[in-house]
Amino acid sequence: MGFFAWGFNQIFSDWCDRKEDAINAPHRPMVTGALKPLPAFAVSVAGLAAIAVAGYLMSPWTFAFLALGGALNIAYSLLKRVPYACLYLIAFLWLSVSVRSLSDACHHTQINYLFCTGK
């Protein structure tokens, strides 16, 4: 499911970046006209909606993580035009994951517990 969500998010990202891609990546399908922007955007929205419904039916947690991933992709697509905004977003996410991983490591295994606490 995550793979399909990523694919539909990529379509959305390409849709947001059409003007920049015309200069930086003129071979991209939306730029060359091989993929029409409006129908591609409609398919992306419909696909993401279907994945959201399926994710919620599987588990509210699945839906929450899919929604978080989608929100981060949208934030990336919109904020990459703002200097340093994406750098701060990526740094925040990296630190969040790192702190959480260290916290989990310290609480879930005896070896890591000894290493992290020194006891």
C-alpha cells in the first residue's frame, strides 16, 4: 500500500513542479506532454483517496501513517520553493526519528539499556 501511496504522491509532486521541470528536467512526462497534467492530478487524488479509505479500513494507525506521509510530501512540494524550509523540515524529521530510535533502543533491549544508562 505504501508503494502505491508513494507513486500517487510522485504524480502530485510532478504536478506541483511542472514549471521548474520545464527548465530543469525537460524530459519529464508532464513537461513533454506525454502525461496531461489535469488528468494525472485527478488520478493522483482519486488514488490517494482510495488508499486512504483502504488504510483506514485496515487500521486507523495505517491511515495515520499514510496521512502523515502524504502531508510531508505536500509540505515538501510546497516548501521547497522557500529557502531553508525543507532543510529545517528534513532536519526535524531526522532528529525525531533518531531520538525515537535511541529511546526505543534504550528501553527494549538489556544490552542497549546497559549501554545507554551505564548501569
